Amino acid sequence: MSVSHASVHPVPVEAPPLQTEGANVPPAIGVRMKDIQGMPGTIGGLSLRLAQFIFAIVALCVMVTTSDFPSVTAFCYLVAAAGLQSLWSLSLAIADIYALLVGRSLQNYRTVSLFAVGDGVTSTLTFAAACASAGITVLIGNDLGSCGQNHCTEFETATAMAFLSWFSALPSFLLNFWSLASR
């Protein structure tokens, strides 16, 4: 006996009226409900990318302008990590600008997984470089007491900018990772 049950074939429900007279309601086609500010393709995501880029560029420029940064491996590592962070953030900021101008969503699985992996790698490298540079800066300034011969202020500024770049990269990584985990 092939009888259809309500749990298999639910009772049809009438669709609500499309529009009322005089109402200017846009159609619900293409509405993206999962776009949380801070994710790729949103204004919040673009602002986080620009903050990452600016802080990384400032850290890179301040460190490169000192004459004795190549003598310490941690400072060379900071320059490399800040350079990578700035390139990554700039490229994703350009992608965010494109998505916002064209009205595209950057929420497909491959794009979000690429952004999550890239954000995870660059933010980890930036955080490790900032921690290493902070350790060397404390060693030079507090333990050795030789800030007079070195550029402690510049080293501290570059380290602080690297930490700020990491602080603005962390939400991007966490939101992308959360988006992947919630699929």
C-alpha cells in the first residue's frame, strides 16, 4: 500500500503576497544572511584588512629605516613577517574592494578556506615575529641597558605595530575559521 504521509509530503502552504500596493520592497533574491561584518567581502572585513596592512607597513618601514636591524635575527624575522602580512592583507583588501563594488559574495567554501589558511599562517608568523622582537627589545633596553647605542624606540615602535597588525588579523582568521567550521 503506497500511501503518502504528512511527514513525507507536507501540506502545501500558500505563498505570501508578493507586494502590497505602494510598498517599495526589494525582492529577497540574492540576500546573504551569513555575511557577518569582518568576513571577506564586507565593509568590516575591508576595514580589518586595511588595518592589518597599515600596521604591517608601519612596522616594516620603521624597522627598515634603522641601520642595525640586520644584526639581529629576530628583527630580520619581523621584517619578513611584516612584509608577508602586508602583501597578504593588501591582496585580500583588493579582493574585498572588488567584491563590494561588484556585489559578489566571497563566502564559497574554497575562498573561505584559502582565506582561513592564509590568515592563520600570516597571523601566526606575525605574532611569533612580534614576540621574538619584543624579547630582544626587552633584552637590549632593560637587561643590557644599551639603548644609547641602539635604536630602542624604533624597535619598540615596530614591535608594537606588529602586535597591532596581529590583533587586527586575528578576528579575520577566527571569523573565517568559524565560517568553515559551521558549514
